[in-house]
Amino acid sequence: MYSEKVMDHFRKPRNMGEIPDADGIGSVGNPTCGDLMNIYIKVKGNVLTDVKFKTFGCGAAIATSSMITELAKGKTLDEALKITRGDVAENLDGLPKIKMHCSNLAADGLHAAIKDYLKKKEE
Amino acid sequence: MRRIYLDHTAGKPIDKRVLKEMIPYFSQDYGNPSSPHYFGNQARTAIDESRTSIAELIGAEKKEEIIFTSGGTESNNLAIMGFAYRNQVKGNHIITSSIEHMSVINTCKHLNKQGFQITFLPVDEFGIVDLQSLEKEMTEKTILVSIMYANGEIGTIEPIQEIGDLVHSKGALFHVDAVAAAGQIPIDVQKEEIDLLSLSSNDMYGPRGVGALYIKTGTRIQPIMQGGGQERGLRSGTENLPGIVGMGKSAKIAKSEMTDEAERLTRLRDIFVKGVIDLIPESFLNGHPTLRLPNTVNVRFNYIEGESLILSLDMEGVVCSSGSACTSKTLEPTHVLLALGLQHEEAHGSLLFTFGKQNTREDVKYVLDILPSIVKRLRQMSPLTPKELID
């Protein structure tokens, strides 16, 4: 059902965990639907120096969370905001159709974390 | 890698003795039971023997009360739809429960669109149908009550005899989906006042693609498929001869071995449940603690999701399910767990282990060895897990 790439990220999730002093946190999904994702970011200057995740959800939810941390780490905020759900799925060699909508939330989570950071910075 | 199969509700292996019995009917005794010649007679005799074995398994009075179908889904469709259309002059109300198999639920919903009134009865937290609600809902318009013998996802066994009594005292007839129960626990259609009973061959270690419907003498139903009038005109289509022979053999084996096997599986089941609850904090048994099928364990783990549990167990060679194999096509949690009153996230975190003939105590021990660390790993990943549970 899942690609080898998805299973690899599910088996060995990259950057799993919390960042206790995160500069921004994005929380997307809803446990009622079976997926909840928290993305934590650390920002220096304009660059994402660290990205971590914690996820409640299916194999696709965990793999996409893991993938977004790899895609976003080291990117500028502008570059990171351009990462789409499609990019995440593509880098995982695709996701089952039924999972594309519900469990492919990681890009939204990253964007929410960046917005959270920008909002805090303004205050 | 060692593989442990604990998904017997999704599909069972065929018993080797059943397979052996079937083989000649593919290429030696391949006649059509409707033919009057030698080959036809051979086929007819084989089918009648199978009918007898099934009648004996469920305590039917006569073998003619059994007709063959393509499986549990067709049996449920034929029983409910066939009965409803044939008896609609008497009334248009059908009662069923909220934890039935989709082939019952969706047949009832279909009938609802055709003008029938359908009541879905609630169940209690263990999945037992509420008899008081049943009594309250029955009116003179009620023609049929359809309740499953036991639920394949949580294992809960319903008070069939009490329901049968009640249904008949109110003048309606009683259909029972016994697909999950048959071959595991004793069924007596006469004593339990059952008028229609659905069976599936694979659930008794027979081949797939064959099932049966018990129709008590005097119960009127009409066919849902038109054709050559096989099976007393109720199920047209050339009989699936090898399949029917296989189903008969599986019923015969079930009748003679059921008691011992049920005892053995109940022991394995109870060791497993106790192990899970003892070893894993915030784990709970879904369904009834004692009124449950010998092979069925449905457990729930807070803060984590079922599919990632299944994938993790599969990586260690253990195969199970998150509920009905049918509901995994949608992302909704199974209606059965929601009917017990569980929250969506609780239902999402549930696992279904169903044991079978080849499972041993070593299998149980192996799963109990690996499951706690798998649950812990996923809980470490989950933002919902309270800190004290991970540290």
C-alpha cells in the first residue's frame, strides 16, 4: 500500500520530538479524524535551523511529518513557505489516494509554525 | 521472518481436509446437479450431503431448510431483502442493531429508500443489544428483526434466544447473521427461535465464495436474483459445486471439533488480554469481558492510532487489523466501536486480534513480548501522550 520511502520514514522517523524552546509551533489536524501533527521550528536570522515533529496518526501522517522536517531544515522562511503538500508526497514517491487529503498535513503544519513565529516576532 | 497471523476475521486459511474433499469436484465429478444423468446425480448427492452437514451444525429440522449462496453478504441481502419484499403487505418496519455487518446495515438502508421503515437499535458499552429498546420499538408494522449472533469486530455474543422469544411474542420473524459465530460456538436455530440464519464458509475454514442461508419451513421469502430457479427457486445460478462440498466438510469438522477448539482459543485469548492490560498502561478491552467469541480480542490504546500500530506489528511479523477489513477503505473508524460510545480518537486507537486454529501459546507470548515497546514508541511520537507515560 505504501511506497518503500514512506515505510522508511515510518520505520526511522527523522527529527522526531519536541523543541522545548521552539520559536514557532504549528498544530494541525484533529485527533477525531485520526491525525494530529505538531511541528516545532527554531529560526536564526531568516533560516530554519531546526525542525522537529510530534504526530498522532497513521503511517502516512508520520512519514509526511518526518519528510517535512528534512525538506525544511536549512531553508529560508520564504523557501519553506513554498513547500507544498504535493512536494511532500512527491518526495515520498507518492501516497495512496485516500491519504492525500487527510494525512498529508505536514506542509500545513510547517506553514502554521512559521506563521506562529512571525506573529510572535511582531509582538 | 516468523509470521504470526492474527487476522482470522478478515480471512481464514482453508482446512486441508476441506481442500482434499473439494479437489475431485473440480475435474472428476463436475456434473451439474440439475442434470438427470449420472454426473448430475453425483453432484446432487454431494450437495445434499453438504446441506445435511450444515443443517446438523445449526440444529435445523430438515436439510431442505438450507440454501447455498455466494457468501455471508449475499445471505444477508437475500434474507432481509427477500423477506421484506415478500412480506410487505404485512408491514414495512424492520428492526436491526447499530453494530451489524455492513451487508445488513446497507441492505436496510437500501430498503429504507424503497419505503421501508428501519430502526437501528442501540447497544450498551459492551455491544449487547438493548432488549428494552427492542420491545419498545416493535409495533404491529414490524415484520422482521435482524440481529447478529456475535459481532466479528468486538466478539460480543448477543442474547439470541431472549431476542427470538421477544420477536415471536410480538408476531415478527427473526433473522440472525451468524457469520462470525458459526463454527465457533454452538447454534440451535430451533431452540433459539431463529427463522433465517446467514452463514459463510470461509469463516468456518471452508473456501471463499460460498455461504448458506437457513430458511425455516414456512418462512416466505422471494429471490433477489432471477434465473434458472436453482435452490428451490430462491437462488438462481449453477451451484458452486466444489465450494458447496467444501462448506459442508467445514461444517462437519466444526461440529466435531468446535468444543475443544473453543476451549483452547478461549484460554489463549484470556492469557493475551490479561497480558496486554497488565503490560501496557492505559490499554482497555473493547467489547464484553466474558460474553465474547473464543477467538476475538479488540483492545484500545490511548494516544496512538491503529494503522501505525498495524504497520509496526507487521514489521515484526505480526498481522492483525484495526477493525473490519471493509472499513479500511474509508478513513472513518468502524461504526461498531462508535456504537459502544467510544470517542473517535479512542476508536482510531483500537486493534483487532483474531486467533485461529494454527495459533499457539508461543504466538501469544511473542506478541506480548513486542507489543509494549511498539505502543511505547508510537506514544513517544504522539503529541497527545501525557509526559509521565513516556518517561
